[in-house]
Amino acid sequence: MRALDPETLETTRLVLELVHAGYSLRGITDHSPLLAEGRPRLSQPAVTAAINLYLAGEQSMGEIAASVGRSNAWASRVVDELIDAGLVERLADSEDRRVIHVRLVPDAVRKVEQAYNIRGEWVARALAGLDPAGRAAVRTFLARAIAELSEP
């Protein structure tokens, strides 16, 4: 294994800190707009799945699992959590009874949009000091890093 240059080491450290910071978002889900009074706290995977449904629209359980690189069993547990929170509903596929679709309930769309926008505001503040070329470089890096980390 070759030694990494200092710039790559520092970038790796920052990426890992970003990932850990993302996991620490669990603390804010207690105050998330996604929660109704008296509902249980949502896990970060459930918040992520709700945001993915907001962005992509109705999805099958398999699509939900694939969108976050998890199993169908994991997706089923997260969907159960979102159903308990009153955010999504399951729908049977009209052509294939084995396929289950999931969509946000109408009242949840605004709440999920608010949760997504909160995260977007954090990103906007982090990018604020960069010029357009710098912001483009960040997007390019993130897309390449995700592609690299997603390969088997």
C-alpha cells in the first residue's frame, strides 16, 4: 500500500468528519419539522428515506433500499417507522402484488420539504465563501467520492 500525500490525508479526514457530522444529525431530529406532537423520535435513516421520497416521489421498497444502499428488510423497517410517524403510506402495485410502493402522505410533503431545506441551509452556509468554480469543484469531488465509495 502506498503512502498518501498530506493533502489526500487531510481531505480523507475531512470527509470522515463530514460523515460523522451527518450521523450526529440524529440530535436535531427531536426538533425536526417531521415530528408530530406525541410521535416517537425518527431515526436518521428514516429522515433520509423521507427526504429521498420527497425528492424522487413514490418509490418501491426495492428502490428505497437501493437509494441508500441497504437491504429490503432495512427499507421495510424504516418504512414502518415512517408509517408510525404518519408520514408515508404503503400502496400495492396494481400489476404485481409482490411489489409495494411507498409515498409521502399529502400532509407530510411540506414537513419533509422543511427538513430538507434545513439541511440545504447548512450546505449553503458552508459554500457561501466559494466562487462558482469552487462550488462546482466541491460538487465534482463529492460526486466522484460517492461513486468511488459506492463501487463494490
